[in-house]
Amino acid sequence: MSIVDPNINELLDRTEQDRFLLCAIAYKRARDINDMMRGQHERAVALQSVSEIAQLSAQKPLTLAMEEIARGEVSFDGETFHSEGL
């Protein structure tokens, strides 16, 4: 039983068994999600829509990124990613 969901082995299977690559991909995707959420938050505040703000804050960006990686929704070019770094 794992206390981490999604399971770390499942995540590593998606990132060539490279935990550093997993961290880098999750970091980049979480940052993208955070930027998107920030933009949606500003739009929701401008529209004064409390329900939109509540929906956006339901999960943390890193959690969303890890779930996307586990589902295979995040793709990357391993060679390019390794050569560019963060």
C-alpha cells in the first residue's frame, strides 16, 4: 500500500525510471498549471465569480501535475529535456 497517490513506481515508469527527470517534469508542469490558475483567478475576480475561484483552489498544482504524469497526459522529449535541464 502506498501513501502517495499516484504511486511513485507508476510515475517512474512514465519517466524512464529517472526520479530527477520526474521531478523536473512535475516542476515544469506544476509551474504551467500555477500560471494558468493565476490567470483564471484574476479573470474570476474580475467577473466576481466565487464558484470559479473555489473550483481552482481544490487541488494543488503539483498534485495535478503528478496525476497528469501518471495518466500519461504529459509528454516530453528525453534527449532534449536532459540536454536543456531546468
